[in-house]
Amino acid sequence: TLGGAPTGGVLQGINRNGTFVGEGWESSGITGYYGSNGAYTSQIVLPDITSPYIRPRSINDSNEVVGFYYSGENHGFVLDNGVATAVNYVVTDPNLISTYGSTVTGTFLEGVNNAGLITGVWTDANGNQKAFLTSPDPTTFTDINVPGATWAQDFGLNNLNDVVVSTDIGSFIYNPATSPGVPPGTAVFLPLPVSGTTDTFQFQFNVVTN
């Protein structure tokens, strides 16, 4: 609620402390905001970034927020301790350049865990979406390539660095290095089949350890 009245928009992420982020839809654009206890608390402001569309997607337990904003095209952002950093994916993989080209038309940050690992998606000139990871340096990217997939999206991840990935050939759990018995740097994909469907979509999950 905003001033006791329901707000139009979408809630996107919440941390263990109960602080959540969302986006409010207004005639002038889309405004990102913080909330707690079921109510709006304050607007999300990105210092030195001007945009009528600010769309937060995730918040971790340190209140680090990731999302994207529009300014000519979509750019990712990381908001940490009052400092906003714009994030723009750069294609460096020769195989991706050969298949999709080097033009990036949008960068979208979708999830962040307590270690600061960030999931994101970039789009090419033809609108194909590809998944990546970034952090702690948001200028360094790790591509998530699913063999045989034309597009891939990664939305949520947990504190074990398990990432949920949706593609045009199915949904997967990806882990960059931390699965038991897997050599560091080895990608692990675990398919998640859904009976009777041609497309499956995974958004977010959590693993609780004691």
C-alpha cells in the first residue's frame, strides 16, 4: 500500500529481514520502491542516473538491490550503500559473436544473493536473450550457455550459487563451480522436465541450511 491505498505495480524481491522491492506504475513512468510489513516505505533513487523507468528485481540481506532502468535502451543497475552503478553487458565470447553478433540492445539484472553474485540477461539485435552472471566486478561477465538453446534467461539464485535457467529447450539448474565433486569452473546443468509441456519456466528457489 501507499498511504494506506493499494498501489498498481509488481513486487519483485524480498530479503530475510522482510525488506522488499517493487515497481509502481504511474502515468509518468515506472518507479522503484522499498517496502516492509506489507507497505511502501520509500522510493528507490539511483544517484547520478536519470530515468522515468526504474525497475528493481532483487534485494539481498545486505540491502544490495539489482534491476534495470531505461535510458534510450535498458541498462542494468546495482544499488549498494547509496551508490548506483550502471551495468552494460559486453559480448566477448567468440562463439556468441559468431552466432549472434556483438551488438547488445539491452542489459537486465534479475537476481542477487548474499555473496553479491548477480544473474542477468542481455538481448542481441534480433531480440534473442542470453543469460550471464556478474559480480563482484560488474564489468566482468560469465556467460551461461545451454547447448542447443536459442535463448536463455536466468532469474533467481540462492546462496549456494545455484541458478535457475529457462530456455527454449527446457529449464535447468546451473551451478558455476560449487557442486560436490565437480572441478572448479565446470558448469553443471540439471534439467527440470515438466510432463505434458513444451516450455517450462523457472523463476526462483531457495535452499535453507542449518
